[in-house]
Amino acid sequence: MAGILFKWLFVSLLLLPFGENNHHPIFVSVTEIEHNAKEKTLEISCKIFTDDFEKTLRAAYKTHVDLLDEKMKSAMDKLVNDYVQKHLKIVADGRITNLKYLGFEKIEEGIYSYYEIDNISTPKKVEVTDNVLLEYNTQQMNLVHVTVGGERKSGKLNGSENKLTVFF
């Protein structure tokens, strides 16, 4: 987990010279999937640059989007959940899973949304389809990290290559 936080911080630091009003030079999301053996769950966090996410949500839902406005939190929860549910799919040991939405928060330049998948014994195979923001920008890159039993496997997804399969 510390490694991905370092990478996310590094990406954020790269953006500092560009200022808040300028666009950042890279388009990336980071999805962390971690198996919690004690609870028999998959814990998922999806990190997306706020400005890119808001533009994508506006285009997809044809509505006003402000992920930082506390007065709109309930409506934004619905948009964030619906969008990610449509663009992030996880299959564990051949079983299609359902993401249980836990909420979202803004941390630095990104929106972190959180999900959980219940009743997952230690998976041997995890398949992830992640096409988050690909309709917004063809340069979008989605990093996926899957951790089971302390072993971490990662992949970079973009364009037509939006599926990752890892074995444990």
C-alpha cells in the first residue's frame, strides 16, 4: 500500500509546477484491490484525478457535477457509484462479483472511491476489466494492483487492453 501511495504522491508532485488552472500532462487512475482474509472480502479503492472525473461525469450524465460541493454529496455519490460500477468489473475464481459502494472522498488532486466485495475466500484467479475514463481521453492509463495473501500483482491498462488477469 505504501508503494502505491508513493507513486500517487509522485504523480501529484509532477503536477505542482502546472498550477491549478492548467491541465495535468498525464491521465491515470489507480485501482487497488486487496483481499482481507479475516473478513473474507475484497477491498477496493479507485483513485481518479478530480478534474478528469468531473468532465467525464458531466459528459456521461449530462448534468451539473461538482464532486467537492458538500450540498451535492448525495447526488455525487450516486454518479460516482454508477459510473465506476459500469466501468470496473471484477471476477474472482470465475465468479462475477458485485461491488458494494462505501463512498468517496477527495484527497489532494484525486477522488478516491471505495468498494467492497463480500464472501470471497482466498482467490486463486482475479480478472479485472477497467475502462475508467477511456471515453474521456484516449491517453488514459489505468493502473491496477491486486494483493492476495501479501502477494501483489499489477498491470497497466489502456485503450483496447482494458483487462488484467492475475493468478495467486
